[in-house]
Amino acid sequence: HVQLVESGGGSVQVGGSLMLSCAAGTYTYTSPCLAWFRQAPGREREGVATIYTVGANTAYADSVKGRFTISQDNAKNTLYLQMNSLKAEDTAMYYCAAGSPILYGGNCPLQSEYNYWGQGTQVTVS
């Protein structure tokens, strides 16, 4: 049973950086879309960034554009999220996801149309 396992979360000061990792196993090959989502207490889960594994097209939520970068390392079967210039409002549980959702304009969607999810890693910015 293949799992998605996130790591790299923690506490960081405003303006700091973190890199999240997701051990994605064979999902890097079997799922055309990989994504990062987040959910803050009392709020709905929101898409942060997606990557189309075939063409490497990426998409970002407006709130993180220019600050976050999604990438994948196929040799390591790992998905990454580099987060820079972190803000207090970035505080949330971050999840990686994999699946075969319908593409929008050649990009994987930021909506929760994914089949497989990790357990999450907490990011706290203060």
C-alpha cells in the first residue's frame, strides 16, 4: 500500500523559509497531478500549488505566488514545496495529494479533486 508522507513542517518566524517534502512513492509516475493543499483551523482546505508530472506545468494560489515553489524529483519519488517569505496567514496543516483530476488550461486544479492524500505536516509562522 503506497502512502504519501509529508515532512519538513515546523515553527518559523515571519519572513522565514521552510521546505516541505512528500515521499510520494510510485504516485510520481502513476498520477499525472501532484499537489499541496493546506487547512487552517476553522477554515476550508485550500489548494496551494499543483504540478502536472507529464509536462511540469505548475499552478499556484494567488496568495502564494512569487513566494512558494512546487517541484518534484522523480529519482527520489519526492514532491517538494519551497516556502519563502512566510506570513502568519500561512500557518496551517499542509497536505500533499496525488490523482488524475481534469486539467484546466493544461494545469492541474487547485480544487480538491484528488484521490490520494497524506496525513499532513504542521507549519506555524509567528
